[in-house]
Amino acid sequence: MLLAKVKGTIVSTSKNEKLVGYKLLIAEIIEQDKLTGKEILAVDGVGAGIGEKVIIATGSAARLGVDRCDSPVDAAIVGIVDEVQ
């Protein structure tokens, strides 16, 4: 899993039917409490917004973060971070 900060949204009027209804968000990866400049596109499964820190599942586990396990998803936002200690 990855820690990241949501930077923006992607608008796609033409996409796989299994992704209809999901927000697509751009998030910047956080490593050692610093933004890395590396960005990832993730399906939002929890209602995250711009500026929020989120937890992202990647790979085949990402499909479990959305309702449809047979979706073509490689990265999914599965949590919104309240606090990092």
C-alpha cells in the first residue's frame, strides 16, 4: 500500500463500463513524510477529495478496494488518513 496526497481529478467520458460511477483521482506519493513528485492515477473507492492524504492499494489487491472485483483497476484509494504519527 501507498501513502499519497490527492492532487486532482481525471475526467473521462469514454471508459470501461465497469469504471462508470467511479471518480478517477491523481495522487502524489508520500515517502518519509515528503511528497516525491511521483504521481499515480487511482480509482476512488471511499469518496476522497483534493488535498486529502489517502491510502492506495495497488496491483491485484486494488480490485478488492472497489465493489466490482472484475474491474480493470491497478490502483484504488481504500482509505482517507486522519493522522500520521
